[in-house]
Amino acid sequence: MILRIALPTPLHRLFDYQLPLSSLSTPPRRGCRVRVPFGAREMIGLIVDTPEQSDLPLAKLKPVHEILDLEPVVDPTLFELGQWAARYYQHPLGDALIQLLPVLLRQGRAAEFAHATLWRAIPGAETARLSSTAHRQRELLQILLEHPKGISPDAIRAEGGHTPLLKTLAEKQLAEAFQNRPADSATIPVDQVLREPKLTLHDEQAAAMERITSAQGFTPFLLYGVTGSGKTEIYLQAIEQTLNAGKQALVLVPEIGLTPQTLARFRSRFRVPVHALHSNLTDRERLDTWLHARRGSARIIIGTRSAIFTPLQNPGLIIVDEEHDSSFKQQDGFRYHARDLAVVRANREQIPIILGSATPALETLHNAHSGRYQQLNLTRRAGNATAPRFELLDIRQQPLDAGLSDELIRRMHQHLAAGTQVMLFLNRRGFSPSLICNQCATIVDCTRCDAHMTLHRTPPHLHCHHCDRQTPIPRACLHCGSSELRPLGIGTERAEDALKRHFPDTPVLRVDRDSTTRKAALEKIMHQVHSGEPCILIGTQMLAKGHHFPRVTLVAILDADAGLFSADFRGMERTAQLILQVAGRAGRAEHPGEVVLQTLHAEHPMLQTLIGSNYLSFAGQELRLRRAAALPPFTYHALLRGEATRQGWAEQFLRELGQQVREQHKLPEGVQLIGPFPAPMEKRGGLFRAQLLITAGQRSALHAWLDALILQAQQHPQGRRVRWVLDVDPIDNY
């Protein structure tokens, strides 16, 4: 028997192997895993087909070492989604399909639950007498007695038990550990799905829910709602309808940091099992959640972009929250966009999908305008909350202390004195973006990137945020030997220091990648914020994504000009989205909010539009500019990137490749090649990078020509010294 196998290799092809019929108890099916020899090693692959003939002689086909699954681990719908994604993003099929599996399944482990260790009290333990001083042992034993079917160490800790004493109880023959295989959760009656009552919807929310509830089959919705308008309540009530129908819901969020917050909100509303899927879980936790979702015992799954490949036994609804967020696009390896794949999957599953955002991507708005999506609008905030008041604070010729103007400091004092909270946004980590010599003006650069080293003070070091290179702070300038090295520019650490000087009696909480690396660090900060006591939040865009801060009444953007003059055509869109997302944290409860934008360009049209109108007005203007300039979403782009160890090699490879493909395959009408040219940051991580842009007015024409380009690139003799990758629908030109 011949098996056609997809293997996780960079080759755009499948591989044929033979399997003796005598070794078969049941014929293997598409989607089952196999272990096969590949060169000098073994690999895990997925069966794609069982053809009757191979292009190679049967004697040359290597034998399959092992069939790992009796039943497919990938269901037909997900398998077809993986095949479609591999074709669309021009990625090797084997490497794309393996992304459908958790890491442990990619390693050949069995698709089974872990034998979870639980603890229980031994019969008769309730009459045991413990020492009068053994308070913790007595409390722990009581917890075990309250859970006769067993309880996990994590659950014991959650109930306040002291788990190190479990061994002590075991030695006293009062408790024992045992292995437990999770069983299917009991069916919850329809009228008992809710743990707490749902909120009353205002008229716009009710109209949106009516449209969603009446949807039949595949129906894509764009839920546009200003920040604080109650989009999450729409999600919760739509999920309730899905659960009542006996189906599952998949919710995608852009950041891991949002997952605990969303989990808590959903678990407080529903009695059904709610599971999380993200990269901070262990491989075993991810596999167990994946298995729960596949057999339907996980009724709600909340995850980041890779969760789009989660199998669902009874799919009923997909939700993509903050659908505009660039985190949904995978930027290395298999460069898929989870939002777009979510729409494709919903279509294949014939279920509704909700794309929610206060600042929708222009591509999504274009789909709504053209009738592909149904647009639902929430134009006012829920409850008694009112929209924040915007103000442009012109800081030209104004003295600044670490980016803080005197007027901003005065307003911060006013809000803190009123007992509320303040949030400051600065999208630059570290103490200072660069370190400069005061004598010769030399800036300390990264030796591996075309970028400055960022100065950090806690702990003191220089850090390149592009290649992760870290070095000690030099004592003297390497160019002139001067010891007068000074920080240039402002980062979150420097702003934090200034805030502590100006507000010594107010807690200053910094939220960025550096301050939240420890486990549960972000949760601790959020807990302090939600306590309601006056405090100052200073952070990067981690603060802008979906957080609910009911006591924040003043939001200030220290540098509103960042991104206004970007070389990337998406720069203006991202700047507008970031400003409005940050501003949306202000005045979300009964306290009115104020948003201050410090700027050197108060007359800029984009800033004027944002504060004088709304995001849809800005988006309409930007879409008209995009149409006039023949840019996405009115045209389609692909970017062929190359990188090499020597300058010029990647550019030469792309130039020769483009010329060869032009000669052998005539460019279809409307397809253009632009470049090659060096990447905006040519040197990164010690490699020199170049890129070739392919544009087309029709998606089909673009992909037809990309097939020829990929084939030619694989055969090009310079392909061995230049690493290349094709990025379809790129969102980052760097």
C-alpha cells in the first residue's frame, strides 16, 4: 500500500512511502499520523492520500516505520482548512498541516489525556485526631474530606490549602494520591447554563443581538463599537445562544495578557467548562485542552491566534475580539492571519462569526462596505458612561520633564486629588531609546542590526529589541573615549522615575514587556488597579488592548506624533487605532473621562479628524486615499523576502529571480514587480535583508504568478546562500 505523507520540511511537495498490507488491521486514513524515515532521522507526518501508484518505482519507496493513530487526529474540516491555508499563503503543505497539532502530538505522543494526579482522604480519616497545633494539617484534611472524588493540588491551593503538607498526611495514612482520567462533563440543562444573570441591553445592543440570533449558517458580522459600548456583553449573550443549542464557541483574543481577564469574565457568567489555549501553557496543558475541545467537553475555548486550529466537535460560533490587532498575523514560519482563517473556517463550518473592534482594520471595513460582512454599530457607551473629552496639548516650546509637560502634571494632580486614577501611554520600553556621547555625538548602535541600543536601568544594560542582543553599559565612548555618555529620548522607565519624583505619595505602576516577564506579574498590577485606589499607570501598547479600568479618568498620550510620518502606508491607520484604543480606557464607568494628546503637530489633519469626529470618518478618508493610490484593500500584495550573511547577496538573488520568472512566465495583466530593494532595516540579527514586492489588482492573478515564482526560487542556484520566504498579505514591511 502506498501512503502519501505531508512532512514538516521547507519543501513544497509530498512524500510517498510504502506500507506492507500484512501489517494492517484497519486501513489508515487521511489525517492519521505516521512515523517515517527521512534521511538519517525519523519524522512524524500526516497521511494525505493513499494513491494506487507513485511517480517513483515501488522498490525505491521507503517503508513506514509506524502508524501512530487508528483514527485521524485531524478532522476533515480542519484538514481542508490547513490545505487551503498552505495554498493561499504559499507555504509548504507539510509544515502548514503540522501546525494543526499540539507540540506533543508533533513529537509522536499519544492523543490521550494525562493521568492527572488527585488527592483524597482515606476512609476513616474524618475521625482522626491531629495535634492541637497542627492547624494547617487540619484545614488541609478538611478540604480533602469535602472532595471525596479527589482534588488537584492546584485546586487545593486555590482553596487556601498548604499542599506541601499532603505528604505529611499521606505518611500518617490520612490521605492518598491517585491517577484520574478526566471524564466528559455532565450535560448542563439549558436553563442552568448561566451562573449569573445577563445584563439588560440598550437599544443598539438589542438590535445587534437580534441580527446575530437570526443568522442562519455562515454569516460574518463586523461588530463596530466605540470603546466601552458593551461589545463583550454581545459576545456573552451570543455565546449563551450557542450553548443553548448544544454547540461550542471559539473566542480569539490578540494577547496572552487578555486571556486571564477574559477567562475570569466568561467563567463568572457561565457554568460550562471554559478553557484557555495560549503559549504560556505547558505542552501537556495545551494537549489536554485540545482533546477536551475535540470531544466537545470544552464548551468555550479562548485563545490567541494558534487557537484557530483547535478542533471542535460541535462548532457553533467564532468570535475574533480586537480583530484589527496585528498580533493575529504570524510574522515568521507559517505566516497566516488568524482573523482571515477564522472567516474561512466559519464558512466551511457554516456557522456565524463576529469580528469585533472599536477601530476595525480597513480591510474589514472594506468588506463590510462591499456587502461581504454585515456591519453592526454600537455608537454610545453602555450604562451611564459617557465618551471621554479629547484635547490636543501643543508642547512646542514647552519645557518637558521626561516627556511630561507642566500642564499635564497639573491635570494629573487634579484627577488624583479627586480620588481617581491616571494612565499615561508611551510606546517605548526601557529608560531611553539610545545612549549618546556628549562630545562627538556618537550613538551606541547594535553591531548586528541597523538600530540603536536601548538603555535599561533595571537592571542596568543596553538591549537591542530587534535581535535581543544585550551588553553592559560602556564606561566610555568607543569612538572618542569620552566618559560623557548620556541618555537620549524617553522610555517607560525614565518616565516612571520622573512620575515618582512628582508624585511621591502615589503608586506608579509600569506595564511593559520588561515589568511583566514574571508569572502573574500583570495580574498583580491589574489587581492593584482594580482595587480603585488612586494610582498612575505608565506603559506601552499592552495597556491599550481591551482592559477595563473603571476608575481611570485621565488618559494622556505622551507622544501622539509617533507614527504620523511613517514610511509604511499602514502607519496612519495603526496610529489612529492606537490613539483611540488607549483613549478608550478613560471614563468607562460613572466618572467622566479626559484624554490629553501631547503633540508637536496639533494642526495635523488626522489628529483633528480623530478628536473632532470618530474613527469611521478617519477610516473613510483613509480608504479614499488607498483607492487613489491603488493600495490594499483595493489591490493585493505579496512580499518576497531574502536575507544573507553578506550585503547585496539577497538583493542580487531577488533581482535574478524576478528577471528569470519574467522571461519564462509572462506577467498577467495587472501584476507588477516592485524592487528588489533593501528592507527598511537592512541589517537585522547579523543578516542583510532585501525584498521584492508583487502587487496585483486581482487575487487570482497574483496567486497564479506566485506559484511560478516559488518553483523558480526553489530551483535557483543562489537559493543555498540566501534564505527566502514569501509573505502573502503582509502587514509589516520591516
